[in-house]
Amino acid sequence: MTNLGQPNRIIMATKTANTDTLTQTIQGLGYASLVDFAREQARSILLQKIAYNQGRIDFFEQKYGLTFTQFCEQFEQIKSHSTLEKEDDSLIWETSIDVLHAYQNDVLSLNQ
């Protein structure tokens, strides 16, 4: 008769060994715990995404010489770009602002 519980114990032992190795590696890098490491990695990724979206916002502010609010207020008066181009830019610009704010809030949450 075969012991069906034996394979599960082997898998659990392997997972524990892998987790121990990971924990030791992370602590060797100077982090107190896996959670601290994960928090720092998440923060780093969020900051990269913030920089990317800020770059997109800066591009449109330079392109039109306006903030997004000013752009919306003066949309019809802007004749140097087609309506289709302005609409496309508006969608990307507004999304970039919304995403930027969401990522900024995520970073603040990580700091708490």
C-alpha cells in the first residue's frame, strides 16, 4: 500500500527550503524581511511608472504650451492642431494625469 501523504510532505519541504533560501538572499541584500523587499520593489516600479506618465504630461504641456485644464478651456480656440489630434491628445493626456495620481497614491500607501 502506497502512502499518498508522502508526496505532499516532499513538496512542502521543497517549498520551505526555497522560501528559506529566498529569505536568506533578501536579508543578505540588506532587507529585514520579504515584505520589506517587496514594498521597496513595488515602490521602485511605481516611481518608474510615475516618471513615465509625468513625461507624457510634460510632452503635452510643451506641445500646447498649456496645462491640461487650460487646454480643455481653450480647446476650440486651438487652431494649430486638428480636432482629431486634439481629441486623441486629450484622451492620452487625461489618462496620464489620472494614472499618475493613482500611482502617487499607491506610493503614499506604501509609505504608511
